[in-house]
Amino acid sequence: MDFDPEILEQELLYSDDVLLYFRSKLDEGILKCFHMIAEASGPFGLLRTKIPDFNKNRRQYDIGFTILEAQGFIYAEEFGNTRPYFLTIRGKQLQELLKKEEKKLKTD
């Protein structure tokens, strides 16, 4: 069976209504987690334990990462004893929405 990457990507993206709904459910703590993952999105991703105040705010970070992963915005890969986090296609879609929101706030 042959998969067309463009069609597959379109099926994975959220509709605008669904994306806006999920965005409305994200508070500042969850968005902080999301921004950290987005900034670290590279070949090594973000390790939760490397966050400077992880031990102090572990519960907040655990909740944020769990919600983002459940909504399909991030995923974790197993690399030996570590689990770095990366953005999904939907995460990149959310990142674009957040950039538009920020741009709109600056112009208002």
C-alpha cells in the first residue's frame, strides 16, 4: 500500500474549530511547557529533567506534558534511559496559531 505524505498530513491536522477548542483549554502553565518544547525542538528534543526548576514544579510540568501529549501536540521518544519530547504536526499547527495570537495582541 502506497501512502501519499500530503494526504496523510492533512488527515493528521486538526480542523480550525478543534484547534481553537483545544487552545482554549490550555492555561499559562501548559503553554509554558509547550514553548519550552518548541524552543528545544531539534534532534535531541527536550528532557523534562533538564528543566532548571523541574524538581520544584514537577507536578505542574507533569500535568502540562500529559495534557499536551494527550491532545496530540507533543510526543516522546525512547532513547535509552531518556524520553525527550518533540512537537508533532499538530504541535506545529498550534505553534502557528499561538504566533498569530501573539502578533494580533501586538497590533491591538
